[in-house]
Amino acid sequence: MQMRTTSSTPMDPNARRDALSLRYHRPLLKTPGHCDGCGEEFSFQHALDCKKGGLVTQRHNEVRDALGDLAAIVYKDVVREPIVQEADDSSGRPALIADLSIRGVWQPQTAALQDVRVVDTDTQSYASCTVDAVLCSAEQEKKRKYSAAVEDRRASFTPFVVSVDGVLGHDAQHLMKRLCDQIAVKWEKSHSEVMGWVRARMAFAILRATNLCLRGSRASVPPAPSPVLHQAGSCGLDLWPAEKPHRIELCLCQLTILAESEIGKSLTP
């Protein structure tokens, strides 16, 4: 049985060039002088952190969808954005929504909830911390937020924390290993071969997500103005835009010619 491939794995040449520049700490090419979302001076660090335009959210969703696609290979019940805890207006408690629910990962017929976080480990606030310490801290934060509500649902919780350059957190590594075990059994391939493919697919997803923040547009597109309708009484012309009166005159001329033609036919003996 041949190894499965996916059309979403390859990246365009510009994305690969950016990935190599980041890997070997080389300057990026053809970057703008200022951010098109907030107007601040553009830099690699600013591109990863700026929340204008929703690119940070799209980066998160890219990783979430890649994880969901991998889980769907071997698990049938994969749900995106399951509700962990309903909102309570009386107490002011907000709703809790995870990123994925995969049934049967750790125990048969038991839901395993995942919540994804993509961390920029090179930001200024983490300057004195190691990468592993930053990822571990993010995992503990996720567990404090979700664990109690997940236990009430009799489910399990796994934080899926990754860095912007593809380093997986401790719990994310365990989940990836579990998925690789199941995929290897289904495809009748060796664990090492499947692990290499799974890691490559996830790495490509993270690189695409990072490149989106670097090259994507944050400028908001204004909505098109709605046309002002022509108020012409009950003549059936109120559906015509007022800024195009020549169309109304043309329509009236055509109706007049048609009416005269019909009247002429009716008067012909």
C-alpha cells in the first residue's frame, strides 16, 4: 500500500524561500515598510504578533484543520469547535469551546478534546525563557482553563501547543505519536515511515500558517455602497437605481412601442 499524499502539503516558492530565511536567520525579501493593518513599522516579530486583519486567527485555524484532517484518517467522530461548557448569564461565566473533539483517541467511545495554541517563542516577553519552558507554560494554562469543565463531561483534554517555527509541546508530541500508531496499523506501514509523513504534513501546515502572517493582507476591504432605489410611485420603476435614469427612459420607450404595436394589431380588421 502506497503512502497517502495530500495536495495541501506543498508550498509555493515564495513560502519556501521565507521558510529557509527564517530557518537560517536570513533577512526576508520584499517586505513592506509598514504594516497595512495598524500602520506600525513592519518587522518579522510584528507580523507574527499583530492581530489586525485576523491573520493570527487564520494561523491558528490552519494548524487546527491540519490536526483534524490527520485524526479523520483513523477516527470517524471528529468534531470541530465542540462546546465544552455552556455560558451562564446569571453568574457571568463565559462559554468554553474547544477546537476539536476526537472520539476514541485514548479510551474507546470516550471523547478527547483538543485546544490548539500557536506560540511565538521569540517574542520579547519570553526572552529569558527556553522554548520548552514557554510551551510547557502554555500547556499548563490551557489545562487550568479547560480541565474542570472537561471532567464534568467525562472526557479527556489534550492541549496541542506548537511554536511558530514547528516545535511541538510535550502533550502535542504524545497525541501525534498516538495518531501515527493508528495510521500505521490502518495503512500497514512502519511507524517510522508514518511518523515522518505526519511530521512533515504538520510542519508544512505550521509554515504555511506562519507565512500567512508574513505575507497576508491585514487591510480591511470596505463594503460596496448599496444603491439608492428610485421612488417612482406604483409604476413598477422603484426597482431601478436612481443613478441610472437612462435605463428608465429606455424601458419606457420600449414599453410605449410595444403598447402601440399591440393597439395597432387590435384595431386592424
